[in-house]
Amino acid sequence: MAVLDQLTSQEAMDLENKYGAHNYHPLPVVLNKGEGVYVWDVEGKKYYDFLSAYSAVNQGHCHPKIVNAMIDQAETLTLTSRAFYNDKLGRYEKMAAEFFNYDKLLPMNTGAEAVETALKICRKWAYEVKGIKENEAQIIVCKNNFHGRTTTIISFSNDPVARKNFGPYTSGFIKIEYDNINALEDALKNNSNIAGFLVEPIQGEAGVYVPSEGYLAKAKALCEKYGVLFIADEVQTGIARTGRLLATCGNCSCDDKNCSGTPEVKADVLILGKALSGGAYPVSAVLANDAIMSVIKPGNHGSTFGGNPIAAAVGIAALEVVRDEELADNAYKLGALFRSELNTYIATSNIVNAVRGKGLLNAILINDTEESDTAWNICLALRDNGLLAKPTHGNIIRFAPPLVMNKEQLLDCTRIIIKTLKQFE
């Protein structure tokens, strides 16, 4: 676009409001450039990005290795569909399967697609391997979950905004309280038709709700006891975000320096997306071992774009960046520093009740009701002070910067956050 054709922020927002469906409520800032941990608006103002496209940009904006992989492949071959083989997909599948220590990978595009894929795999496994009568399999999910917004997924959501007037809903799901191991066991022991347990290791959209220590390990043990699949949705928590390669951290091959604490579990079915491409291209995947993935036969599932050459090339580069730049270790160290700095402030604050999270997936709880606009107004003030974040659940602000952030930048960000919060004391 020529300089004379450059839109102002207001003009860009007006265009979206007039011609776009109103299915989002964005923070009023219009971005047109990103690099590393920074983004710029159309007027040239620079901001720290503290959302990372909901953890899709873990490797930083426009990482040159990922961008170059995308450009090189786009100039060679973009799409064949899965009607034919291509020379990139197998390499990507091998690299990712070994990276996360699974036998097989099923490639898709978006997180919601990957969740739907995992549900289909789980049900087919239940009928063909476990022996549940067809159409009677049930999957346990957790209240306050967020796995996407397709019709099946909102069927087991309890968010009225996501559900209202989109019925009829898909059956076959049992909702239990998150982080309640007794509720899980009650659901398992009283129903022989349970096929799987779908869970987020940390409930991100619910406000970065971190479960009790050992919850995931106990849940996996119960799944093994009752013969059901443990399905981990790590679309947001995976790919180094929480200070480990995976939040579930079960026997992965990453030589993770931070796994010396309490290791959690290896999921039977692992769902990945977002940072699987570094935010450069839609890439998602479901991983499982042969005993589970073998139930999928030709024609059972597919996607025109899933596993395309660009996605494969981008996926390889994105994972290499995570490995080579030790982003899990960086997230672990900077996350601990971030919570320490915020807790020092919170000790004397009357506007923030707590900070919680793991690695560089964190949230602060604003001392106000969910119906208030305090958190939104704080995010507007953060924007004015050069940092972008967004509320979730009304009175909670999620903080998730790119994992390429360094210590100096993180401390600068904590100063901006604390300075802004003090304006609301």
C-alpha cells in the first residue's frame, strides 16, 4: 500500500465495523508490523505484545527462520491436497512425532479442528478397541473449558455467550468440575461407556486457572485404571509456554532442564496448535501412539489444507526455533521473575488480588467484579503506556508475551504494568 493510501487507526476500525461480522471485541489498537516481542500500530507507536496471539507467537513476531521457511516453500509448492504425497509432510511428521515422543501425527490447521479430530479418534478407538457399543461412547470434559467454538465443542461448554441460540447441541459429553479428582473418579467408576477425558493442563480462557499439584498425574492414573484415553488440549499451553515443552510434560524428548520437579503425565492423545507454526500459518496436529492412531483409515478423516507443504516446512522451522533457542528454559526463568516482581507489588496493592500462572502464561486477578469494566480500562491504560494485553472473564487480565523476551525487556514490562496498576489504586 502506498504511503498516501495508508489507513489511520480509526479508518481501519471503521472498515471492520462496517464490513466485518461483529464476532470479536478487539482492544482499540490497529497493528501493521511485528518483530520479536514488539508490535507497531499504523501511526508508528511501538508496543510490547503481552498476548502473543493467545500464545501462537511464542517464537516472536516474524521470526526470520520461520518466515524464510514459509517463503521458500511458498515459492516452490503450496498445496497438493492429500490426494498426492508431498516431499515435506513426512519429514515434518517424523520430526514432530520424535520431538514429542509419539508414534504418529495427524495434521490439521486450527486448534478447534485438532480438538474435533481428537474426539473422533477417541470415539472410534472406544468402539473398535475398547468395545463400547456404537453411538454410546461418552467423553468427560471440565466445566469452564475452552476448546474452540465449533458446534460440537460449544455443546460441552458452559459459557452462555458461546452457547446461546446455537443449539441443538451434540450429545455424548459429561461435564465435571475442573481440578476435582473425586469428581473424575465418580464419573469413571459409575459409567462403563466412558471413552476419554479431555482436559486443558491449565485453563487459559477461564483465567489461567492452574490445577493443584499432582492433579494431572492422578487424573491420568484414573484413566489408566478405568481404561479410558487421557486427552490433553495443549493448543495454548504447549510448545514451551509454561516453562516446559509441554505443560503435561510426560516423557518428552526435549531434555528439559525444568522437569526435575514433579513430572506430570504423557497424554494418550495430544492436541497441539497455535505456536506449532510460530503464528506464521495455521498449523495444528493430533499425536498418539499406533495402538490408538491405527483406528483411523483412509476416508475416516481429512482436510484439504491439513499437512500441506507450507504448513510442514513452517512446522519444522517453528519447532527448531523452540529447541535451538531454549525457549522453554527462558519461559521458566522469566515467568518466575515476573510473578516475583508482581507479588512484591501486590503485597501492598488494593487493585490486584493475586498473580498466578506457570512459565510465561500468567494472569492477574483485579479486585472488582466480573461485570465491572475495571480490567478493560486497565488494558486501555496499558496500551497507552506501551503494552498490549486483554481481559478474560471480566476481572482477569492474561499476560503471555513471546518467549523470546529477555530479562531486561521483562523487567521493563513489569515496570509498565505496575505503573499502570497504580493509576487505579
